Amino acid sequence: MASAMAGMSALPLGQDLGLRSPAQAAVTKIPPNTGEGYPFYDSSGTYHWLGANADPVTPGVLNWCIEFGPVPIKANAQMADARELTEQVQRGDTAPSLKVAPAQMYWLLTKYEPVDTADSRAALAILAHANYDVAPQAAGIIAEIPAKFPSAYALAEAYAAESRVSTPQSFATGGAQREDAVRTGQVGGIASTNTDGSLIPGVPVTVTLVGPAVFDTTGTGTWAGVTGMEPISLAWTATGNGEVSYSAHFSVPRQVLRYYANDGSVQDMITRGPQASIEMLDIEQPGTPFRVHYDFQPLGTSQVHTVEVNADGAINDTLTTATDTSYVNPHWMTDAGQPVPVVYRATAYWSRTRPAQTDRVPQGAEKIGEVTATATGPDQSLEASLELGKRGFVTWVWEVRKADQGAYESYVAADWLDGYGLPEETSSENFDFRPLGTSHVSSWKVNQPEEPPCDTFTPAADPSYRDGEWTRLVSADSFDDGVYVPVVYTATAYRLDPEVLPVTAEQVPAEARALGSVKVTASGPGQEVQACLDQSVAPGFLTWVWQVQAEDQAAHGRWIASGWADSYGVAEETTSTVYRTTIDSSIQVHATKSGEYLSDDLFVEGFPSNHGDFEGGMGFKADEKEMTQSLLFFPDGQEVTEANRARAELIASVKVPARNGTYFHVGSTSFKVKKDDDGAALPGTYVFVTDFAGDDRTAAYSSSVEDASEQYVVAPPPVQPEIETTASDKADGDKVLPATGDVTIADQVCQKEGKPLEVGKTYTLTARAMDKETGQPIMDDDGRPFTGQAQLTPSGPSDCAVVEVRIPARLLHGKTIVMFENVTLDGRTVAVHTDIEDEGQTVTGALVPEVGTTLTDSSDGDHEVSPGPVVLEDRVCPKNVTTFEPGRTYEVQGRLMDKKTGKPLTGKEGQEVVASASFTPSSATDCAVVSFSFDARTLADHRLVAFERVYEPGSQVILASHEDLDDAAQTVHVIKPLPPLVQTGATVALVALAAAGLIGSGTVLSRTRR
């Protein structure tokens, strides 16, 4: 608080203390002593006057002596050396209770000179001497006064105390609320104080503001009033920005005591002097200047958030708030102690090309959206976020609009906008994309077996993902420039069932097998690519599945939303690799009374197993259901070649199912050897050809006319070779074949008398076994006929050869077998013998092996046993003479069944009760015996049935079995026991024997049940 000491007094403001001395005796006054007072003599006898003195010049003016000793000033004397009384002449030994400053002394004289009482006048005189007396002896004289004039001395002390309280000594302005204020505030602490700091009211004061502010009470920069008992505070309001200074002007009377420092011949005096009028002083007390803020300019700096791949469509920008430091008010303003809130507006604009930088937003700029955010100070980060629906350049524009500020509009100096297209506010928002596409096998719908399957694919971007655009590696200035992101597609060929069309599904079935995969790179949408496996595949349907896998995308994976795969089993992606048939055939000649008929035996393989059932679908045509079997005739002399095929005569054609299988005697009544006019066979070559037109699953097929096995040559006369055959059992030469093992049929082929084969030529003799009952070949487990071959190079017409055919005996049981023969020369058939009724070509298979069994109690031969250890015998006998072959060893295995449960009988450990025996019959009617030894104590009232199996010698092939649960001959009944008898030693022994183990003989095998 600024203050100033003034050496003068204010107007007298204190009360009259009203102190009076007791009545005193009349005193002697020496002029110019005047008025009431006390004369006294000090201890040295010197006279002194405690009172006022009349001014020698100006009537009515009182002077006060400040020098004990010299003579008083004479009447009408001129006082010399007048000067202003200051604190510099004040005594240093003044008692604290009497000490007053010149201004305070002035205030006391002004107030109490009119009080003309002895004590009052004496009190004033005491104060003048105590504070300003210049005589050397003054201290001693003053020390005598309290005892002589106690009331006056006490009144002097009271006057001194009053002056110190009531005389203004300093003036203050407390300053503004703060040196850097905002829009409103106060200047306070305006006061007048005395020496002890107490406030003095009533002092006139004028306060003046200089700068952009006015007082709230006056609406101007000036306020006038008086000081009070509390410091004055004045509210103000800013009218602009800038510095405001102020000062308080206090109006006080001039307080000057004249000090007459005479020449030593007369006493020094002080006086208020003559005053025509009160001179008022203007005491200026300046306050501390302060700055006021009416408004400010908010702005900011921003930085767009950039990412290489915008994966979620969000765009973001950050603004750091600030104020314009070049504005007259560089600070963020507050209101009521709180920062002024400022609404910022962020607007995002979109374009395909990089926006040009301008101060304002261009007309027609495409706006994405805008957001607002509120800041309450500088250096705050404001976030702006929007959703972007399409890729492109995004530039943010931040602004502050006064119109957005509501009640705080006047706090914002002006609208602010940072600019359009600023580099730090512009981002390239490139999206990822989801590649997919459409495929079509196109010209690879049906493939030949040697051709690798292929598929074509047209890549595209998923229109439902993001903005549906294929991402480019964008150039610096345009989203319409730059190369497309390359995408690696994986095309996989799958097959589930080659003979069945795949079922369309979203996912590849777990059981589908991948035949191979191809990776191809697409360099943009709409550019067709092709995928081919690196090798051919097995025939059948396959379907392609295209997909995009993350691990394939290498450096560009960040742009690609992987995971797409098209559906499995789409018609346009399903292709067929055709099957290729193979047809083996053999021409057959049938001599009849009316001539020779030709037929063909076909052995067809290579078709799909369901060929003929497929009715088409997924763009594939239905199967061709038939082949054409044709008989061609090449007249003698016409070379049998493919080149001459069109010149051959078509005898006739028949249809044959286009299916895998064996087709015997494919023929027609039209397949007949041609005759001349004389009834003789026309010389030439007859050829069977098989034609299949082909379909979407099987390749076309046409047999060659040059296939010798399909040719029948009618040679010119003279001779057509013929053969005669005899079939027998190789083992013993008879016509009955063994029942077990493999049997070998020996077929002796001889030249027919008069129709021999050509000497020196090597012929191939082929024999096959035919079932007389069905007229069909006897087939092996793989569906092929049993055949045998031999070579014959005749040296003469009587030479023969034996063709052997080996067949498992079990396949011939109960059959009559006729051997058919075919003779070829260089692959061409020259003679056949296929008479199903020829006894010489016929052998007989053994009867079906059968056995019968009888199970009995070994002890008495009946079918009942008692509970306890038992031995049962099962007699196994053949039912025909071909079942057992004398001298060969058979394995007979039996097991007991519990008829009640229908399950194998088990012992107490859970093992089955079984028995076996090796048996070597000496005759075809011998029987085998198998013994079962076991404990039947727990089987009362159970019926036990023996099941028997006979195995071929040296193998696990079952020759015969007898397993009839209801066969009484195979059954033994365990009867219920009689009531118990008194035990004897014998019965105890028997029980002990039973408990010790099994009773009886024979071989017993135990097998634990699973």
C-alpha cells in the first residue's frame, strides 16, 4: 500500500477532551504572556510561563514558547527567521507519552487554542517545550513539571495521544484486484490513516481511472467521496483491452507551524500564524496500474491423424488451442474466476484429388460432416472424429464463430478459420478392400483325361465391403491414379465323389479331397486370370473353390481383407474329366444247320460305375446310355485297315448298355456269315466294332477294325481248321473234380481229322470254364473268367496240346463245367469249340461238402448228463462221399452253446468251452470225434448244443459246418439233480474229484470271450 507522510494536519476531527485544572490562585503574568496558564519557578529560581503568548505583531495570534531561559518577546517586536517547523527540530529525549509530530501539534493548536483554561493552555505549552524546546536545560525543567502541575501534565499526555489517533499521517490505495484483470474488478484499499495505522474517516477523496475501464457506480472513470472507517473499494468494468492506471486525490488542509528561531536574545516561538483562509492540499496517491481484457482471439494449431490403411472408416483430427498472441489481449479470458468456454467447430471435406490450399473453403467443396468441441483454455487438445464412407483426401477446417459462443459471444474478438487444404490438416484416407470374384470353367467344362483341368476367374471388389472399391497404391495427388493392389488368389480343385455331382455348399465338406491348388495374382478388378493344375487328374467330377488367404498377400496384406472364399460345388466351377473306357472282346462263331452266326463277348471297363444313371445337371448332359456293336464285312482281297473302314459292308448293328460289365454272345440274327449263290460262305473278314458316341462323363470310343481278336476270317477254300477237345481232372484224369483246394482242369485240344491247322505255325489256344446251367463263364472274385492258354506249333495233323485252367474247388461245388476253346493265329481267331452240350468238354464239380453231428454223454452214449464234471463226445460225419478225401488231414473245431441263452457256454473264468481234433479219414465215410470236458455243476436244466466246423487241410478255409441250435442230435440235456442224500465216503470223494478238475479225456481248448 502506497502511503505518503504529510507534515500537516487534517481538519480537527477529534473531541474536546474537556480536561481542567483545579482552581488555582491568581498568577503573575509577564507580557506577552496571555490568557490562562501557570507561571512557575524552576528549581534554579528561574521564572517560566506555561501558557500562550500574544503575537507581538498580529493581534489574536497566539505564540508558544519553545525555549526556556531568554526573555520573552517584547510587544510590537518583529519575530525574525520564520521557518516551517519540521520533524528535524524535534527533540530526541521527548517522553513517549508527550511525543507529537509537527502536524499533530498543528492539529492540537487548531483544536485547543480556543480552550482558554489553565490546564489546557499549560498542556499545550508542555507539549511545545517537551517536543521542540531548544534550550539546553529544557529536559531538567520539563522533568519538574509533573510534580508541580500534575493535572496539566496528564492533560498534555491525553492531548498527545488524541493527536496521534486523529491526525492523518498517510494515504493509501490498495491496488486493483490483480495486476492482470479480466473484464471486471475492483480498486480498493483507499483510506486515510494515522500514525498507528488506524483509519481516519471523512477525508475528501477523488479516484480517477485512466484507460479502457469505468466505475460501475458512475459509468465514468471518476468517483468522488470521503474516506470511511473501512477502506473504500470501487467496482469497475472494462470497456476494451489495455492498461488502466488510477490514482486517489486526498484533499487536506495545509498543516504548517511557523518556527521563529530568534537570535538568542529572546525566546524561540512556534505559531499557527495568521490564516485568512484554510489552504487545502491535494495529495495524490497513485495505484498500481493493471491490464484489463475485454475480449481475446482464440485460435489453434491442428494435426490430422494419419494412418496408412484406414481400417474402420474413422477420421480424426486434433487441435491444440491457443490465443492470438499478436492481439492486444494475448491471454485466454476468464469470467467469474472461470476460463471462458470457447466452442470450436471442425469440418471435414472430401475430394478424390488433393485439395489446393486456400484461406477460405471453396464453393462446392463436399462436406463429410462437422463436430464441435469446447475448450476452456490454451494448450488443450480437442479431438474431432467422423465416419468416412468413401476413400479419398480429407481436409479439416477448424474455426471459431462468434455466433457459436452464446452468452460468451462478446468475449471472442472475431471469427477465426485456419484455412482449407492445409498440408498438416489433409490426410489420404485409403481403405482396405475385400477381394472376391466370379469364376467359370468356360471351355474346360469337359476335359480329356490327359488335359489338366483349368478354371477362369474374374476378380472384383466386394461391393458390400467399405466403399466397394479395389484399393490402389494411391499417387500423391489423386485417388484415380496409382497401381491397383495385387491380390493372390488360391484356386483349389476338390473332389468328393467323382461319379456324383457335388452339392453346392458354403463350406468345403470335410471329406472332400483337394486334388491340387494354384496361386494366381490379379493386378486389378475385371482382369481375367486362369488357373490350371500342373498335371492331369483321374476322371470324374471336380469343382473349383477360389479363396483369398492372408498368408499369401505378402507386403500388401494390410490392404486386403482376407478370408473370402466362394462356395463349394458351384455349377459354373464344376468340371468333368471324362472317363476312358477299355473294351476287351472276342469274336465267337456259332455253327448251325442254317449257317454260321457270329457273336461277340465284350468285357467293358472304364465307365463310371453309375454310368447310364446320370440324368445331367450343372450344365452337363445326361449319359449316353448305349453303345453300338456293329458287324462289318471286308470281302476277301480288301485289306482290313482303318483306312478302308468306310468301304466295309455293314452287316448289322445292335445296342449294348454303356455300362461296365461282361456281355457274352452279343449278337443278332443278322450277324450271320454271308453265303454265295451256291450256299458257300463268302471268303472275307468279319470284324466286330464297338462305338460309343461319348458324353460329358465318358470319352467317345471306337474299337479298331484292325483288332485281330474281333476278326473272323472266312478263308477261301479248301480248308477251315477245326478242333476237338477233352476235359478231365488233372489230378486223376477222371471227370469228377476234388471238393477242396484248387483244382486243375486239363483240356486237351486236338486237330480235327481232315481239318488240321497249318504245320509250322504257332497257334495260341485259349480255354475258359463255363457253367453249363447258366451258360456264363465261371468268374473269379474280381469278376473275371477263369482261363488258360497254351501254344501249339503242329508238326502234323495229329498233334495236340493241353490247356490247364486252375480254379478253387469251392467255386465248382455242384456245378457241371464245360470248357470252351478258342484258337488264334497272330491274334486272329481261326477255330473255336464252344459246344455247351459236348460231353468230351464236360467235367463235374464235387458235391457241396456237408457234415452232420451227434453229441452224447461219453459215459453212456445218451443225451442226458447230471450236473458235475462231464465229458461229452461229438461225432462229426460226412453227408456225402466227396466231403472227406481219404488220407488228407482235416481240423475239426467245436464249441458248446447254451440253448437257453443262445450264447457260447463259458466257464467260471469267462472262457468259452471249445474242443478240437485232427482227423485223417481212411475212407470217404469215416467220422471224426471231438470231446468236451468241463464242469456242469451250475448248468442244471440247461441244454447244451455242439457247433462244429471242419477246415480244409492246412488252411483256415471252412470246408463244412454244422451249427443248428435246434438240432436234437447235437443237444445234451443237463438234468436237475435229485434231492441230496446222506453223504458217504464215496460221494465225498466224487465231489472232491469234481472240485479238483475236469473228468474225462479228449483235447479241450479254452477261449476267453471278448
